Amino acid sequence: MSAGIFPAMRSTHARSGRLRDSSSPRHGHRALCVATDSPSQLLRTAQSGPCADCGNQVHWFQGVEHQPICLHPQELPTAAVPEVHRWHIGAGIAYPAGDGSPWCRIAHRTLCPARDTPEPLTQHLARLRQQLALQTRRFCDASTFTPPGQDAPAGSRPLPPCRPARLVVDLLGSRYLAAQPIAEIRCVARTRRRTRCLNRVLALRKPHGAWRLTTLLPGRPPVLPATEIAVYDLEHLAHPEQQRWRAQRCPTHALIPKAADMVPEDWEIFDPLLHRQYIATRLPASQARHRRRG
């Protein structure tokens, strides 16, 4: 993007003090625009949505390693947040450190009331975590949110077909979490009409992956309550074909390496603790049972 359009950006609360009428200043979200010479037409700003574990709103940013980062939607005083938990946003990218301003961001997993905190929180963060827990209870009482794992007792009803909404994929020696079912993964390339490609990454004339039951962590003994996980294995494909999947491109745009991306890839590095609600221990319906130890 053009340097003139996006100058060096700092925290929205970098300035301190009060307005002339002695009131506290109000800070809104920045309005980003696309540079005329941008190759991708992609706005780098936060995407909001509810947390799958507690139902509270979170903001998703792109990290420095292109992985999505889930942050609490509000900025906090830097003095109230331990240095190890501080984040800041620069040009739409999340960085795991402070930027020298009196305000910072914090990862939602540190405050999420549905998760165990790895260490005692400061008084400010503990109070904020309690407020999120009360908000989660209000969501549950209003039937607008159902915590994951609250299923009916075993034996009261038959098990539903296993159709993972977000599947786990073995690809290029790593394990990823896809954003949608395998047949719905869409090409991210931009067309000549400056729209996103409508083709799917899964192509009829290209080799497909295979479902496997394997260990939760590749090459390691079973951990956590689940000892097996159903994954969509693409590692038996040729290396160029695996690269096409990792780039999330249809066969046509895979032959055009200079074509810009309309949106970033949906892949997320799979973490069995952070993504435990997506762990499937049964193969999808109509799939033959295979086992492959990591």
C-alpha cells in the first residue's frame, strides 16, 4: 500500500489530557482507505465477532506471522497490564508488545471467563474478567448463547453425523484449522474484474485428500481427554499441489503466481487447547475408517 496513504500509525490513545471543556476525549475507530496502487484491495482492520467459548465480542487482527490474533475490543491502561500480555496495533497488524503509549491491547484468551488463567491476574484484569463472566451469564439467561460442550446425557439420543464445521487439515508437515468445510474453501485470488474468485480450491480433476484418525499431536503420545482426532490428510499429494492448497488458490489461479489476493488465507495453526471445540474424534459419515499414527 502507498506510504502516503498509511503513515506511521500509533495507538488511538497516544495523546493524553482533556479537551478544552475538561471532558475526556473520545476515540473512535480509524477509517482506513485503499490506496489507488494497492495490488489487493484488502483493508487491514479488525473483524469483530463473538467468542465461541464465552459469547463476548472480540476483535480479530492479522498477526506478524499472518496468523489471526484475537484481542479484547477495548484498549486498557498499560500500567494495568503486565508486559508479557501487552499488544499494540500498527497499520492493522497486531504486535505482541507495547508501543510506548499509555494504552495497550490484550489477548482475549487472557480475560476469557471460559478459560483458566495461566497466572494470577492484576486487580484491574480480574475485575474485567469478572465483568465478562457476568455478561456471559446474561447471554445464557437470554438464550442468545450456549456454551460449548453442554450436550444431552449419553444414551439419551443417537449421535449426530460427524460433519465438522471447521476441519483440521494436515498439510506441508503442519496441522491447520480451516475456516469452513473442505468443499467450501474458496480461492482467495482477485479476478480481472477486481472481485474475489468464485472457484473452490477442491477441484474435480485434481487429487483429493483422505480422512484419517490419528494422534492429537503429530509425533507425540496422546494428550488431553481425546486420544484421537479426525484430520483431512493432504500430505500424500505432490508438493506443488500442497502449496496450492496452502496458498488457497484454485487450479487456474495457481498458474498465475503474480495474481493478487483479494483476502488473506483462512488457515489457522491448529492448537488443541485453543481449538478444542473443533476436535472431532469420529470420521465424517460415509468415510472408511483409516488410522495413521503421527
